[in-house]
Amino acid sequence: MSLDLHSTALVAVVVMLTGLASIRAGMPSAVLEIAAGIALGSFLGLTLEPWLDFLGTLGGLALTFLAGAEIDLKLLGLSSRRSILLGAIGFSSTFIAEMLFLSFFSNWSLPARMTASLALTATAVVVVYTILLESGLLQSAACRMIVAATFVNDFLALAGINLIYHRFNLYTLAFGAIIVLIVIALPRALQYLVRKFGRRAVEIELRFIFAVLLAVSFLADLGKLQAIFGAFILGIVFSNSINGYGDIIPKLRAITFSLLSPGILY
């Protein structure tokens, strides 16, 4: 399939301009990129190219991974109850309100009302993480707790949808077992790769992270848990080991925010 250079060039220029505009306006670039994406698709007739779809998918996974990697496990342990409570309250209050609204103002079936309510309770870890990071607030304990609570909210919505439609399967159990192995093996594997082959032009540590990220996301998708669930869990698993190497997170951010993340928003 030939590459549509017109749409490719247009998206590249708009991505750069929205980035500049967000800096000048002092607001998160995600907001302007979403608005630009709506304008390009709705009014200028821009079609979604396969390469842009791929970048958007990979960008979403990479941002979700970074959101997990930014969470301090010690801090998460200390504030886990508050994160779970905050996420559960956000989920349950929104779900109940939406169920009541649909019960009074629609004639949908109960499964349809529950599905719509669950879908609307879900938040976007990617957007929350991006806005907090660009605002310079992510380093605070409260904001990291918000990211964790956002994931709790999303997890409850995802679990609810899976329970309604009985989407769990043997791959779900296999994914749980693999996560246990990942917790034990992957940090040591990263340490070995960095020590033996790291900090070279081939960037073997980044290739390793992207390879594991896609593999775990694929397994999560097979287990009907959605790919972003695997990406976030993987980020938390890697958080302490990655932050021990000062150059990995900045490199991942550079790749994700310059090349991958704009594709999510178009």
C-alpha cells in the first residue's frame, strides 16, 4: 500500500503547530491535539492511515507503560488504600448516576444500560498522565496517587464489562501466571542487558522494553483484559528498575511524546 504523503505531511505539520500552540498558551498539548484531530477528521476529510493507527496504538501502550513506571512502589504501598478508595468512589458514584439517568430516560435493556454506564465511568490513564506530566505536577505524591486511582477506576469498569459478557477465558489465568514470572524475571533481565549491552547506539534496552511491552499487551488482549491493562502492570513492575537508570525514562518520553502519542489523538 502506497503512503499518502498529503495526509502524512498534514498530520506532521499539525502535530508540530499544536505543540507550539500548547507551549504558548500554557496548556496541555493533549487538549489541542484532540481538537485538531476532530477538525482534521470531521471537516477536512482526513482519513486514518494504517501507519497512524499503528502509531496511535503503540503510543497509547507506551504512555500507559510510562504512567505505571512513574509510580513509586513504596509510595503506592503507603497510599494503596487511598488510591483504591478514591478510584472505587469515582467509579461507583458515576456508575450509579448513569444507571439512574438511563433507567429514567431510556427504554434500554438492563445489560445495555449497564454496558453504557460502565463505558462512561472509564477514565483515560493516558490523558491524565499526559496532563499531569506537562503541568509539572506528576512528581507530587498526590498526583501519582491520582494516576493509580485512575487505573483502579478503569480496572473496575473493565472487570464489570467482562463479567456482564463472560469474557474471561483460559488466557486470563495464563496472563496472571505470566505476570508473576515477569515480576521475578524482567527487572533482572533488564539489569543484565544494561550492564552487558546497554548505552550503545542500538539502544538494546529500549528495544527490549518495547518488545516486552507489545508481548505482554498481546497476552493481556488474549485474556480479554485489554492491552493497556498489561502495559500499566508492566510499567509498575519495571518502575524501580527503570528509574535506577537515569537515561531510560527520558528516552522513552522523547520517543513517545514526539512520535507516538500524537497518533492517539487523531
